Amino acid sequence: MCARPEPPLAVRPVPRAAEPLTPEPVMSRYVAPLGFTLAAVWVAVLFVLASGTH
């Protein structure tokens, strides 16, 4: 007669998809290291240019 109470939201199992709905492009994993490398090279170039003007 009584409806079974639903468990709290934190206790419910979260359904997980086998694959994400929007798969990540393969090249996106290289974007952050490439940006970091380019920034490091740019800082090195600026350092060389600044130290060469004495």
C-alpha cells in the first residue's frame, strides 16, 4: 500500500555511459603541453634578447 521511498540522491547509483556523448579529439591531449612549450620558448627568447643588450 505504501510507496517505497526513493533513496537520497547521493545513494542512487549513477548510470555511466559506455562512451562519452561528445568524444574528445585525439589531438586535444597535445594542446596544453604544446602551449606550455611555446610559452617556455618565448620566455627563453625574451631572456636571451634582454641579456644581450648590455
